[in-house]
Amino acid sequence: MPTKIINMSEFIGVSGLTLLAFALRVYGLGAPSLWYDELLELDVAQSPFWEIGPQLVRHAAMPLDYYLLYGWLLLGRQEAWVRFPALIFGVLAVPLTYKLAKSLFNKNVGYLAAFFLAWSSLAVYYSQDVRPYAMLVFWILLSFWGLWRAYQTRRDHYWLIVGVGLTGASLSHYFALFLLLPIGLFVGVQQLFHLRDKQFWQYTIYFIICLMVLVIVFAFNGRLRDLYNVGGRFSTVVVQPETLTVPAAEKPNRGAGPPRHFGFVWDTVLIPFSSAEPLSLLAYLGLLLISLLSLWPSKRYGASLLVLSWLILPIVLIYLFLLQRGTFFAVRYILYSLPAYLILIAYGVEFVIHALNSWRRRLIPGPNSRSTPSLLPGSLLVTITIFLIFGEVKELLVLYRADSREDWRAVGQLLQNNARPDDAVIAVRAEPAINWYYPAAHAPFGTYNTSQPIWEAMRGRSRRWFVLSSYSYRVDEGLRNWLKANGAVTIAIDRRVVVHLQQEGVSAGELLAQVRTFALPQKALTYATLADQLKAQGDLETSRIFYERAIELAETPSQRVDYESRLATLAMSLQY
């Protein structure tokens, strides 16, 4: 009977954490527009089934998430719906983190680690993102849990879970391969200390079989040669570390790669994994230090090796790989190390509570030590937990803002409401966004990377829409200058995306008269930029109306003050 009660309480606790994770991830799921990277993936996933695979090489992507989305899109295309697979994997990672942390340490660490992952703004963000990173975290957690349980219980069937987890992870993202080093290190160390145990030799053989399965997976997907070439070049870093510092032009991707200073690690690893709030960040780092200092005396050597190598080695390898390739760094690449970090934080909290409880018993000896101050450890646990998640609240609030990413949905609505069937719609390096939100102007990705296709699309069509953004800025400078010289009207969507309307033989003033009748995105920036252009064309009265609308739509005090200042300047012009 007590066992059933304990199991029921555990079930309720884990279910509560899972529901919390679901609530945090489902809230506002469909509010933001799909952003650039999501649309890149969806553009491939909505292709005919047999055309998906050949496109993935160009995107340097593995197929699992794309084929899953292909089937998912048959049931709906709403923003919330297409993000739901990532949400599912993000939610499932929470109880799986509990299972792993409980097996590695104890139930308290399991609860805390699962709670921190449920609340993590970084985990929530990628659980609302149509990308494979939440799925990747799930498969990695599954493989590490299976690995630890195999050695903990001496049951061979857990290696099947390891194989499934590693296969799923490898089919989700190339960077899953960097986890083979910490797993291999763990298997190798276990073997080294059990040379006479036949079962450990058997487990080493199982790990080699897993590696062979991964080779077959990459060969089946036609990636083995690319993997060999890229991996071979990266392996030269070991014997030729100077390749990390060659000029950007000499690197494979012709970029500088991530910065080479500790501040970069602080800003792009520690803060995203912890909190941007100084006090919360200090608490995280303090608990991490406590955890690291207490692991070795606790003699949890296997658990320590597994978690620390999982946290440190992939981050270092990915950093060096991107530095060698000359490619930018993004925290999503190391997201699968986040559970390891949070497990360590949870262990640090549990150690502090345990130490406090021990000191309490020493300070108050005798029977009173068990009764009088018994609430103190629990109260401290609640206090620490609340303090740690306090830093996540601000990040979550920012995440839930619908305008936190570029608004391609507004671009699509603008075109749907105002573009004519015979208009040219040209989206430079944003073809996937238009393919999704305005399919009438469908074009393969990369169509408008050069000027010739742009001029061809314009030919025979007097009215043209140009969608430019921060993603096209490196290739569209000449086009922007041409638009400025040819009387184009600018319809700003947000800080990253701008739509230009240009019509042959029609002046900017005449185009603005057309735009006044459009169904415009209800955005302060849209009305303010149009008001500026109306003012420049001498239409002061309409400019005033647009400035007033921009003030009504302003989302921040500073934005409102800016537009009020512009309106005041305009009012002075009207007086004279």
C-alpha cells in the first residue's frame, strides 16, 4: 500500500510538471507570425513528398522533422498547428528529464530538473519553433536515459532505447553526432574499470553496433560522403590548430565564425542557459559551482562523468567546428546540453538543502532536531526555486509578445488585400515566406538572388511589389537604390521587413494616394513611415492623420514620444 501511495504521488508530481510545461508552451503558440527559419523548413515540407529529400542537402538538414511536417500539414496550416509537433517533443522532454535525473541522482533532483526545464524560456522558445531542436532534445534525453539505465540495471534491452534515441537524434540534426564523444567516453571509462566483466564488453559491442547503425543511416540518406569530407577537414584541427585562426576568406564558409573571447561564452551560453537578470544569473552560477564542487566528494563518478561530458564536450566541439568552418554560432545548436546544465543546477539546490538539514540537526541535537525546524529545508527549497524562475519571467513575457519576430504574416495579408493578379511580387531571399503567406506569387528559394530574374519578373508588369528584409540586405543594395530613384513607396512592416510598391510611369505622390486606400497592417511603424513620406510629398493633412494613428498603435512609451514629436513638428508646418 505505501508503495502504491508513493507511486501515485510521483505520478501526480510528474504529471503536474508536464501540464505546467504544456501550459507554458501552448500559450500564445499561434500568436507570432512564422519567422524566416520556420518558413524555410515549411517551404520544403509542403513540397511533393519525393521532392523533399533532394532539397535537404541545400539546407544542410536531416529529414526526420521535414517528413513529419509533411504529414502534419495535410491536417492543417495554421501557425499554432504547424508548431504543435515541436511543442509535443518539448513537453515530453520534461518527464524524461525527471526520469533521467532521478536515475542519476535521486527523486528530488529529478523534480527540480524537470521543473527548471518546464520553466526555461529557452526551452519554451524552441518548443514553439517549427525547427527540429525540441525534437533533438527529446531524442538525446532518451538515449542518455537508456544508456544510464543499461549500466545501472544491467539489462540489455535498454540498449535498444539508446539505439532508437541516437538514430532519432541523428535523423534530426547533424550536430547530434557531437554527442557520440561524451557517450563514447562514458562507455570507454566504464569498460576500463571493468575489464574482466564480460557484460561490459558486451555493452561496448552494443555501442559499436549503434555507431554502425548511424553510418547506415547517413549512407541511406546520401550524406556519408559529405560527412566524411566535412569531418575529415574538421579533424585536422587536432593536428593543425592554426586553421582556426586563418582569415575568413580562407575558411570553407567564408566567415569569421564565433568570436574568440570569454565574453562570447558568457553572452551566448551562460546567460541563455540561466537568466539575463543579474541576481538570478548569479544564483545559477553559484549553484553550478556548488554542484561541481560537491559531485566528486559524493563519489557519484559515473553520473558526474556522464552529465559533465554531456554539458561541456558538445559545446566545445560545436564552437570549434563553427570556428573552423567560418559559420555563425546560435544557442539552438547547443540546446541539447541544456538538460545537463539544469540537472547540475538541480543537484546544487538539493545539496544546499541537504547540507542545511544536516547543520540543523547538529545545531539542535536530540529529538527536537526532527520536529521543531522541519519546515526550514522545504521553505528554503521553495525560496530558491522561486528566485531562480523569477529571472525567466521577463524572458517569457518577451517571448509571448506577438511582434518579437519578423511579421511575414502581415506581409501576406498586405499582398492578399491589395495586390492585383497581374502585379509582380518579388521577394528577395524571402521566397519561402511568400510561398506560404501569398502562394499566388510562388517562386523557388533563391530565385531573386541576382538582378536578372528580378528584371524578368518586372517585364510586362507595370505595378511591382518588392519584399526586402534583413535577410536580403547583403544582395539588395542596388535594388534599394533603384527603388528610391524610381518613386517607390515604402510600407514598413517591422524593423526587419519592408515592402516597396513601385509603378512604372506613376510618381511617389500618386502611389501614396493609392496606398491611402489600402487595407494596411495595423502597426505603428507602418503608419509612421507612410506619414513621413506623405509629409515629404506635401500632403500634410493626411500625414497628420497617419501620425495620429501611429501614436494610437504605439507599443512603447519611447515609440509614442517619437511619433508625438513628429506630429508636433508637422503641426508647426500646418500653422505656417
